[in-house]
Amino acid sequence: MALKLLHVDDINTDELKIYSQLRDRFFTQDGSFIADSPKVVNILLKKDIKIKSILATKSYYDEFEELILDKDIENLYVGDKKLLESIVGHKIHHNCMMHAIRPQESPLDKLDDNIIMLDSITSSENVGSIARSAAALGVNSYLLSKHSPHPYSRRALRVSMGYVSMLKTHIYSDIFDTLKTLKNLGYTIYAAEVTPDAIELSQIKAAKRWVLLMGHEGKGISKEVLKECDKTLKIEMASGIKSFNVGVAASILMYKFKN
């Protein structure tokens, strides 16, 4: 069975508008998102995600025909690389894009025993890199504020290399209500923050069910939020160094908690 490709040479068709309209943090009402590059697209093709269309070069379809045939995708658009570049508005190094629907969020009581939680992180790159590290380290539940970039936003998804699709995600509105619910579900809340009373990471033995809370890139975690956490911890650093990048810190902490 061969792929039924729809050849396109005009970027101004209604079918292709979605690829230029959905910039980094924008979603349509149905939760549509755009994924870029073969590595990301191919990972998503293996997941239970509703895929509405692919826009790619003929060489991409030729190389990954069997993978694409396994999915029921209504529209498979094919065009040259110049067409793809004219849609995104700049030179690209990949040869495919995908239009798909975000998976349903997981409720708090359906998350795993280990959770990485972000407190209003503002950088899409950090959201994506933390998702990639979490998937690699087996921390399979991801909690994010509604004020943070969505993990399926275009840039975050790209930085995660598509591995965010391996995680259960939940977007919360109120951090205080969320922490209270998590405590009632039996989780121990660990806040990563440099404070005078913070416990050094080497001295921590993580509980069986834990939430690791990472703070805002600049402001960190507020005193009000810290009061709602069970323990505050810090990574030992050389004298004169104040902090790690939040993505690096999250990776170090998750590794220690899992080992």
C-alpha cells in the first residue's frame, strides 16, 4: 500500500495556513500544535496522538513510508524544501512538519509516584529541556503552571526532541491548591531553592512518592510557596557561584532522586 500524497506548490491554501499561524505559544481551540523535524515527528508518530496532517518533502516520505502507513492520517502534503521555508519564514534544516492534537491532560490523582513541577517557568527552551531530561531519567509526570509555555508549544516540543510525549502532563491554575492536593495524595513536596535552611542534596533521601518543584528562572520560589513545601533543598556549588540554569539543576536533582 503506497502513501497517498497531496502535491502542493501554493502556501496560501486554507489547508496550509495552520503551519504558519501556529507560532511558538499559539494553539487553536481544538488543541492543535505544530511539530518540526523528522526526529520529533517520528517520535510522535509512534504515540497515541491524533495527527491531522504532515507537510514534508518527497525524500522524507520515501524514507519513513512504513512508519507513516501505520497511522491513519487524512492529509499527507508534499512539497519542496523552499515551500516549507516560505511557510515558516526562514531557512530550515529539516524536511518535515506535522499538525496534530495535544493529548488529554492527566488528572493529579492519575500521575506517577515521581513528579517534576515547574513554578511559572517562562522559557520554552527550559520547559523543553526539562521534559527531555525527565523522560530520560524516568520521571514520567510533568506539572506546569498555566502561565508557563505549554510543553507542546512549538519550541518546547522541539527542544524536548518530542520526548514530552512520553510524559503525563497536567497544567495547573493555582499552585497553592495544587500543592495541597498533592500532599493529600501522599506526595512529599521538595522545593529547589537556595535558602539559609535548605538541605544539601547529598543529604537527601527522597520519599517514595515525591514532587520536585523548580522555581522561576529569575525570581525563584516565593516564601509563601516555600511554606507549603515539606523540604527545601539545594545543590552544593563552588564558592562564588549562586545557581545553575534551572534546566541543568532539574536534571541533577532528578538524577539524584532516582538513584
